[in-house]
Amino acid sequence: MENLELTNSKKPEQRDQEYYSALVDKLEQMEGEANNGRGVQHIKYIINSLRRGNIDEAKVDCFNQSDKFDSIPEIKEVIKRELFKEGEKHPWSLFEK
């Protein structure tokens, strides 16, 4: 799996619309390939929130739909790494050491 590698290029506080546009592109690609090419509806909600620049809403969508990510671990990892700042609470924080 190819890493987005955006985290290394910009510190979380410097993330801007260009950063999130690249994240949207990556998530759209991954979402389109998921579920035998049928996509994943809850990822589309997150993509739409990011596209509108509503980062907080995208994060809330992750929390609200967190139980549905088990079938798409690659997308979950990209979201954890790229949407949430290092050390920031995310939906899967409770399950990590």
C-alpha cells in the first residue's frame, strides 16, 4: 500500500486546503477500489466533509462510523495517520496501547 506521506511534508498546524485535497484524492481512489469496486458510503461522507473544508465534521463522521472501518483497514490507517494529528484522540484510540 502506497503511503500518502503528507504528514511528513507538513506539520499538522500547517495543513491547508491543498493538503486536504490530496487526502481527498487518495481516499477517493481507495474508496472506489473498496468493497469489490462498489465503494463505501461512510467514507464518501468523510470525503464530502473534507472537500467542503469541514475538517471537524469529517472527524465527527469518523467517530460516528468507527465500527464500520474493520472491513477497510487500509483506509482506516490513512485516516488515522493523515486526518488526526499525532497524539490527537481518534475513534480507535481506546484500542491502541
